[in-house]
Amino acid sequence: MRVLLGIILGGILTVGAAYLYDSHHALEAANAPTSAQRPLVNWDVVGTKWQHLTARARSEWFRVAGRS
């Protein structure tokens, strides 16, 4: 149980740290010249992929559970 909790907590910390890093550097990049550092994560792509993943998981669950 501790291992599972550790894996989940590690994933949350990793995503949270990447988000904080990008949100901090996004403000600097908006005010800097074009040679500014790019974001660590493309959050628009992450959001789109997450929506596709949850929609597919939901449709598969409905298929397995026998709902339409």
C-alpha cells in the first residue's frame, strides 16, 4: 500500500513541479525577447490528450459495464 501511495504522490509532485516551473517561466518568456526559454511541457497538448484518454476510458467502461 505504501508503494502505491508513493507512486501516486510521486506522479502528483512531478506534474505539479513541472506546472509551477512552466507557470513561473511563462511570465518571463512573455516579457523577454524571442530567444527566451521554451516551456517544459506543452500544456495544450496535455489537456487534449487527457480529454481523449478520459473519453476513451469512459466509453470502454460503458462497453464493459453493459451501458449504452
